[in-house]
Amino acid sequence: MKVHELIERLKDFDNDMEVMFEHPAHDYWRTVLASDILRVEENTVRYAEYHRQHVLAEGYDEDEEASDPRKEVVLIG
């Protein structure tokens, strides 16, 4: 999703409505949690085949960068 797409989706909601972050609890009952958003920031990610999704690029050595390019994204957490 691009920033302009997020803005487009949010524009029809009441401006005073709270926004939260949905994520799994990873428990037996498959509970879905709703947490406060504590930050919105720019960061660098790379695709990790092991996780089959993007991970923070911080901490990976430069040799891995060639096969899995990094990209700047907006993180909400």
C-alpha cells in the first residue's frame, strides 16, 4: 500500500476516530489484538525468504543486499 492509498482509505472516517494496529496474539484461540499506534516512521526493509515477508534491514551484512534489495518504507507500529 502506498501513502496516498492509505490517506484515501482514511478520508471517509471521522477525524476524531481512534486508529489502532491489528495483530495476532499467537495464542491457542487465534485472538486478534488491537494496540495503540506508538510511532509512524521511515525505515529500511528487505525481503527475507526465511520469513517469507519483509524484515527490518538493520543487522544484515552487505553481501546479502545484492540478492535482496533494500527499500525505504513507512512503518506503523
